[in-house]
Amino acid sequence: MKISKKALSLLLAIIIVFSVIPNSLASAAEKSSAVNTYQNSSHDSDNSLGSDIINIGVPATGFTLDKTSLTLENGNSETLTATFTPVDASDQEVFWSTSNSTVCTVDKDGKVTAVGNGSAVITVLAHDGGFFAKCKVSVITSITGITINKTKMSIARGAKETLIAKATPGGIYPDIIWSSSDESICTVDSSGNVAALNVGTAKISATIKDSGYTISCLVTVFAPVTGVTLNKTELTLENGKSETLIPTVNPSDATDQRVFWTYSDGLVCTVDQNGKVTAVGTGSASISVSTYDGSFTAICNVNVTDSIPTIKSITLNKTEMTLVKGTKETLIATVIPTDKQNELLWFSTNPKVCTVDSSGNVTSISEGTAYIFAYTMEGGCGASCNVTVVSSE
């Protein structure tokens, strides 16, 4: 059968129409889906194209945080809540951030965790509309007490030392107020530097400002030894003799006046802890005295000799004398050294002619001659006087 040209043209037009309509419908559905993703996904899967319902959603106009400021103890957490306007806004997705993660962190649910003392700002940003809100977070650590590096301390007069007080737990640096119970003994500045002024004791206290926490250190100020001297730096002793050395500790008000003694050669001389030096053998040695405070030392050189006479000489005021029978006269002896004057012995070689007493008084008895002697057992020194006794006629 032959188809006319007019019938053929009509058939082509129908084919074109039916091929374009499905593509147009698909494109329209695709555009509708791109306009609003909050569509209702609960319709039946077998509904026809004409029964699909497109939900365009409720836009957000703003939101608020439940807190604009927050104080947390270090280590604690708290959750912030964002409230949208209107409350039924379709898109309530938000993004959280912190300005300082060393102070606090925040998770996707708004949970803020304190990790270090300080301040930070938590910012929340809305996905829909770009709205944002902020909360200032302060992280603190509550003080539970105070410690100090020394509870007792001895310090020399004129010296300085630093005390260190800290709040507990560590890492907190509050204002600490320092004070002294007696500023005539020692003072303290705002940094805990203690200056020792005079001998005595005082209490240095550290107090955390605006709290009930305080702690103290008992400070003892002492006068330090600056040196020691001996009353003799050279000493000569006879073997077997003793002499006591006297130490002087400087200054005179030094707190520790204790000393100890030593000797260099125990075969020459020894010393006890009272400074008594005893010669035990001829020769030379040294005696040392030292202070317990500062270990200052003074030395005395000791020379030990054999026993020698201490009386060097004796003389009489007369070597010859004439007396009338029955008269008296006194002889005067001079001994060197003079402190041995009372150790003289007197005698007459002829008591029938004249006698002599212990004071050198000569008494004539009868005519004749005799010698009066004055001598010492120590050293064997002596002197004599020739006495002539005559009659009274």
C-alpha cells in the first residue's frame, strides 16, 4: 500500500513528540531535587511522577547559645546548647571551634573540656544562613593549699637568702604576701628575699592573697666567725713544763665560739682541748687552734729546751765588812731574775765569829774573820762577803 506524503509527515511528528516528553519530565524532576534537599523521603516507591511531593523546608533566621560566658575547673567539661529561631528550622546543623585549644577544646556536640588555665572563645556557626554565636570560657584551678621550700633556716648576719612559696596544686601563680614577725632581726621583700640584720630568730610568713592559706619559715640569724688569734705566736718551754694558750674568736659576739686544738709533733709537745701545751721532748713543733665556724686557724710555734737554771747571777752590796763585836749589819743580795729573790740561802763559814739569818742580817759574836755566803740551789749561783769582827776597845 502506498502512503501518501502527507500521512508520512504526520507519522514523523507523532514519533518526535513521544520521544521528547519523557526526557522533559526527567529534567524537571532533577531540577526540583536540586532546589531543596530537605524533601520528604517517605512517599511510596511505586507512586507515579505526578504523586511526588517536594518539601522546600523551613529556613533558619538565627540562633542563640545558652551561655555567653563559662567558667570551668581545669579538667572539667560542660556542654553548650544552640537554640534556633524558629525552633522548627529545617537545617539545624552547626560547626564548633575554639580560639585556644591549650585552654579548652570543643567537640561536634558542643561539649567544652577545660585542659589548661586561661581564657578562650568558643564559636558556633550555623550551616544554614551563616549565623554564629560566641561563648567566652575561663579555665581555673582552685587553690587547695600552699607550700614553702624551707620551714627552718639559719642565715649569717648580713647575708641574704630566697624563700619560695607555691600554691597547690602546682601551676597556679596567685599573689603571695610576705611578712616578717620581727623586722629588727630579718626582713623579706615581695619576692621572698630574706635579709638577715641582727642575731636572733624571727618567723617569715607567706600568705596567698584573699585566701585562708598561709605558711611560715623560722629564721635564725647568727653572727659568723671572721677569724681567730692566739695570745702568743711563739713559745719556749723547758722539757716537762706546761703553759696555756688563750684563743680569741672574732668578732667577740660570734655565735659559735667553739675551737679545737691540734699539734704537729707529739714527741715535742702536746695540747689539750683547753689550750694547755705540755713539753715532752726537745725540738720544735706547732700548736694550731681552729674554729668550728669557718675553719679559721691561728698557729703558735713552740720550742722545747732542756731544763736550764733560771737564776743567772747573784751579788751582795758588800764584799768586805768590819763589825764591832756585839753589833749587827744587813747584807743585801741582788738576784737576777729578781723574782727569785726569796729563794736565797745564807750561811757563815765561822758561826763563832758571826752568824747570818735568812734575811741577810749579820751578827758579830767574837773577834776573828768569817765569810758570809748567799747562794741558790737552782743554778748554783752565789756571792760572799769577808767579815772581820773586832773588839769594842
